[in-house]
Amino acid sequence: MPQLSTADHQFTPPRVTVPRDYNAAWDLIQRNLQAGRGAKTAFIDDAGSYTYDELAGRVNRFGNVLAGLGIEAEARVMLCLLDTIDFPTAFLGSIQAGVVPIAANTLLTANDYDFMLGDSRASALIVSEALWPQFEDIVGKHKHLKHVIVSGKDAKGRLRFSDLMAKASPEFVPAQTTCDDMCFWLYSSGSTGAPKGTVHLHSHMIQTAELYARPVLGIQENDLVYSAAKLFFAYGLGNGMTFPMAVGATAVLMAERPTPQAVFKRLREHKPSIFYGVPTLYAALLVSPELPKREELRLRMCTSAGEALPADIGKRWTEHFGVEILDGIGSTEMLHIFLSNRPGEVRYGTTGKAVPGYGIRLIGEDGQEVGEGEIGELQIRGPSAAVMYWNQREKSRHTFMGEWTRSGDKYTRDADGYYHYCGRSDDMLKVSGIYVSPFEVEAALMTHEAVLEAAVVAHADTDELIKPKAWVVLKPGIEASDALADKLKQHVKDKLAPYKYPRWLEFVAELPKTATGKIQRFKLR
């Protein structure tokens, strides 16, 4: 099979040329073996470390496991795995065999998994032992599901991952796939409703690595990376697997939830050079009593996505650690970040500029492109766009419009070409006939010393007129009161045009979020 090499990459204009005969997993592994990095550590998880040679053997073994179970090319298998070495093993092993892995969010309910198994008609399920209780009562309902493999010590009476791997050969011939073959699915996080099976091709992962990770993030072979964002969703998959493997770097994987304590433990022990987080986590880290001193860590770059990063959080992080956070936006549909700040050119409060190889336009309600400073829907053109939502014809047609993909996000563009987030299309408020960005109000609230998190939604007053309503999480040790609520309202008035201030303000212990850290404003509405 022809191999993808740096000679195949053309960047004038920014473009990655992928050979017709191409297998994404084979490329990510072989480029490291051929470069002499077989003995280098590829992954470090909670149980140990694994070289690129060992990873290659594991991926080959899993391909043989699937073949031994009679799972053929183009069949689908669902992965509901915590971030351990078994995730890249099963994910890449499936792809190398021409089988289509579906990476499932590990924080969902049995009802969600029931829907996904039925919707995808997966032939096999590979699940972490800790997550088995969510599947125990539903796997028997799906006639297409022929095999259940459990990763862990107790296989719960099912096939055990480690046993199958031990019996399989480490030699495997990759499937003869093409760059346009279906490669993997990711179910959308469901921030606006039921999850959708988003279908990606073999060429997509390497596109994100060559267009964003190398030229924008600046990832290098000697980097050690750690993503608090998990491998099961698009942002984490690039951060923790595609990007480091594309350049021969090393990635730290963590199975547990990314609490401040767990995150700081990895940052201190492994001292990664690149850290990937989400705004909610950065906010929690900054107020944690375990916040390390700058000299305790070796960070050179941080990124944020999943939700727009409030300017105050970015500034405080940089002030404390001396490291920039590259805020960007990506999506399940586009696979990774397509709009981002650049090292040395960060403007907090913006999402930066277009990533090389991606086109951006803002479309108004009349279907025409808007001018500078005007709000429009963000639409993206780029080589990593998904081809469809599985079994969702109308939603596919609405989102994927020829070469353009609708994001569902509202933005403005300033005179310097920086993009400013205004909120989701269905979250925008029209107050007194004027559009109000909920994110702008949230960002203003976040600059108050008492506020940890904030979410703003539309709420009707007694005259059925729409006004902003805020839900606020206070920092530890701060007491909620009517007086504080009044102070916060005035704080927003002092920061923004008066009509934008929240007419109502409720204090809550936490905000509803997706597993990727996005605030689920539809639940608040």
C-alpha cells in the first residue's frame, strides 16, 4: 500500500494531498516506525508506558481479534472506553482492518447507548469494565450486536480484551482502503438535542494534524502532550492521539474525570509541554487551592475549545503560568479546530483567525455575507468536513451544504480579521429589537471577582418580551445573596450597554454541561 509521507504534502496554497490508496491508522503508525521511532514512548496511561513498536503490535493484534470474530471490513464497532492504551489500540486496530469504530461518550446514560447501538447497528461493542453497568441491560436487545468485549480484569462473563489480545498474532496486513472510505464515527455531544452519528473519512485525521497541529499549535517530535479533554470526542481525539502520532510525540492518557486535583497530578508528575483543556476546566484550575507555581510545570503552550474562552480566564492563566492559551473553535462535524488564535498573536476574547486550508464566512439572515462588525452565522469550508449524519437526511442537508458546513454559531469579524463569538444561533437574544450575545454578558459577569461560571439565556418578562436571565456559580466561600445579585447586575451595566444586563439572576451550585464542557443552555431555558 502506498505510504503517505511529507513529500505528499503541498502547502501552496495550504493543501494536504492524500494518496488514493490510503489507510489512516497504517499511516499514523508506519510513519513513526519508518522514522526510527519504534523504541520511543507513544503513550503513557495510568498503568504504564508503551513504545511505538509496542503500539504497532497491539494495533495489529486487535485487527486479528476482529478478523477472528468474523467482523469484516466496513462493519461498525462501538467503543465505549476510558482513556487507556486500549482506546488507541481498538480505535486504530479497527481502522487498519477497514472496520469502522464509533467512539462513544463515556458519560452518557443507558438510554443514550441503547439509541446508538440501534442507530449504528454495531456488530461489536468494546467497553471498559467500569462502564459495563450502563450496557448490561441493553446489549441483548440488539440483534446486530454479535460480540461484547470488556476491557478490564473482570469481563462480566463476556469476552475479555486482554485474553483476546494475548492469543492474537502481532502480524497483520492492513485493509486496502482508500482516502474516501468511511473511517470512523463520532456521535455529536448533543448540546442541542439527540446525538447524531457524524461520519468521517480516512483522509480527515491527517488533514487536521497537518493544517492545525503543525503550523498553528506548533507540535513537535520532542513534545509531551496531555489532554484533559477525552479521546472519545473530536477535540480530544486530535489532541491526545492524532497530533502526537503525526509527529512522533508522546501523549499522556488519564482514565479518571479531569478534576483539578487529577489534572494537576499529571501536570506535576509528567510535566507535559502542551496542555489541552476547556474553559470550564481552566476556570476551576485557577481557583483551586492546589494551583501550582509557574516553576513547578514545563508548559510551553495550552489550547482551549469546546466553548469560547472568557478573556478574563485567559489573561489570568497567562499571568500566572506565563503561557498563552490558544483559544479556538472546532466541531464534531469538522473534526478539529478550524479557527484559532496563534502563538504570540493571541487576543483574548476572540477566537482568532482561520486555520490554513479552511475558509470562513459569516452569513446573515438574508443569506448574504455580513460586513465587518455585523453578526452572522459561521460557516466553514475545509478538507476534514464530515460527509453526513448517519440516517439523518434532512439534518445532513441542513448542515452540509456542498463545500460549506454550517456551525450553528454566531460570530462577528473585526477590522483586523479576528473573529468574536456571539453565541449559538439558537441562544441569541433579541432585546428591544437588537441582538444580544449571551456570551458577551457571561464574559462580563465572569470579570467579577465573586463569579466562577455564568450562563445567560432568553427569558420572557410579564409582557412576554425577551430579556437576559443569568445563572451564576459562585467561587468557593462566597455566599449568595440578593445584595450580591444586585451588584452583579450593576457590574454588567458598567461593562456593557445597559439593555444587555441580566434582569434576573439565579445562583446555582453547577451548570448543566455536556461531557465536552459545553453549557447546555437549552436545559436552562
